[in-house]
Amino acid sequence: MPRLFVFFAIVLCASPSLADVWTFETPSENIQCVVGEGAGDSDLSCTIIERNGAPALPRPADCRSDWGHDFFMTNTGAVRMLCQPVSLNRDGFDRADYGITGRFGGFVCHSTKKGLECKNEVGHGFFLSRAKQRIF
């Protein structure tokens, strides 16, 4: 019986990962994104570290943290803004040079000098720049 247990433990540990994760940032290092892709669905989370002007959506009454910095969507869902402390970490992300379009996990993101635009499979998305943030 101990051999059978060892075999099952090896098989379980050797199984492939259920999710892949990619990270990228704009050349200014001001916008950073994380994409997670699993079996049949994926999500994208982007943070704009420094921004000016009004946020894309009004602050919810129950938000007691930073607002207007974090954007989240799934490959088929609407964009949500998150009420949470903004991360000031500018390290460890792959660079998405200006003019680059990336396609992964049901998302298309295009990095330009004007900002970063990302869309999901059903056309929901956002545009982020220091001066303006927009949800569509």
C-alpha cells in the first residue's frame, strides 16, 4: 500500500499548472498589469500608479482606501474599479514598449505614448493614462 500512495503523490504533484500569469508595464513604469489565464476564463488587473484629474467613476460611499488606480475585468465581464491601497512597486514587470499590441487570455492591450488601452472578448475595456482614465 505505501507504493500506491507514493505513486498518487507523484502524479498529483506532476500535474500541469491550472493557471498562467503574465505581467507587463508601460515604458514609463506608471501602468502595470497582471493577466491570469485558467481553464476557460481569464482576468486582467491594471494599476495606474500616478494619475491626474477625476477618476473614471465616482468613488463609492463605502470606499475608505485609494480609488481610481486599479482596474479589473474578466475575459467576458465588464470593467470594475477596485477600492484598495495603490501599489507603488515599480519592479519586476516585462516592458510593453510603445506601439506594441499584446494578445493573451482573451484580452488585447495596445501600448502607445498616449496611454494603454485594453479590451476583452466582448468589447469591454479601459484606457489609462496619467491625464485620463476611461471605461467602456
